[in-house]
Amino acid sequence: MDSTQKDERLFLATLLVLTFVTGMIDAASFLAMGHVFTANMTGNIVFLGFALGGASGLSASRSLIALGAALLGGMLARRLHTWRGMRARSQWLVTAWSVEAVLLLGSAFAAWISLTTANASIGICAVIALTALAMGVRNGTMRRLAVPDMTTTVLTLTVAALAFDFSLEREGNQRWRRRVASIVAMFLGACVGTMLLRYSLVVLQASSAALTLLCILTQIFSRES
């Protein structure tokens, strides 16, 4: 295996770590932020519809905060690509993921503030906004990067492709390992995120930021592509 293949495998492993982080963040937003999603906007739009339809236990305002922040994150991703995207891929991704890590650290701080103030609702809304902004940057970046079956945030098309392309012949579904790995990574992230919530939302958000930082360091120290 040459160095280019090794670098590409390392890059795909990094995307799996980010998929794992998404599972953690979905656990945090759904279980600890009032049944919203800050990474999966499809689910969040459905929750908004449920809330406006009168379903109990859901917040239309929090869903709107998440949607608005995600849109802003997508716009920011475009700006970052315009600024850094003409350079090496690694430099662009380091910039985009650094913004994501800083926003996730900010969300951890907001979660900590919410525990020390009388009005915890405002703090949770800040956590939602910062996390959705971070995931909006990620979504925009991954859309531009366009790695097949590695969106890192949604799995609907990945699952569909896995089923549609299923074949007992080895050549019939050449990316099945990548698809299965993405599904498993998000599943494990959701499990780990749920367990971390037993300690606190602060720990979960800080852990998400730390794993994103790990991905950044991988890009910095790998050969530029």
C-alpha cells in the first residue's frame, strides 16, 4: 500500500470519528435539550411539525433555533471554502473543523453556565444554537467535500444504498464496508453519548469537541492532499 492509499484510509477513518461525534451530539440534543436535533435537520423539521401540530413535550422555538443556526452554519461553511478551499484539502478541513471544535467548546461552556444560573432554559437554547451552528458548518463542508457514503451526519441514503446495491458478489457492492462502518459509528456514538449524559451535558459536549480536535490533529500531521 502506497502513502496515498494510507492517507486516504486515514482520512476515511477521520470521517468515521466525526460520524461517531454526530451520534453523541444527537443523543445530547434529543435527550437533554428538549427533544430537538442539532445535527439531523430532517428529524428536526419533523419535530417542528409535531410541535406546531400540538404534540406535547416538544418545543417549536427550540426547533426553530436549531434550524436557523444550522442555516447560518451552512453559510459560514461556504465562506470558509471560498477563503481556504483553493488551498490543499487538509488546510481547508483544518479550518472548518477548528471552527466546529470552538463552537462545540462554546456549547460545553454554555451547558456549564446553564447549570449555575436560575434560568436554565436560556442556557440550553444557547447550547442548541452553538451546537447546530457547528453542525451546520460540518454539513456544508461535507456537502462540498462530497465523499460517497460519508456525509457524517445523516444515514438515510447510506442505508438505502446499502440495501439497493446489496449483492452476494464481491463486485456488486464495493462500498458496503464504508456504509456499514458509518452506520456502526453513529450507533456507537449515540450509545456513548447516552452514557455520558449520566454525568452531564457538559462532559458530552466537551468530549465531542475533543474528538473533533483529534480529527484536526490527524489532518495537520498527515501528508497534505
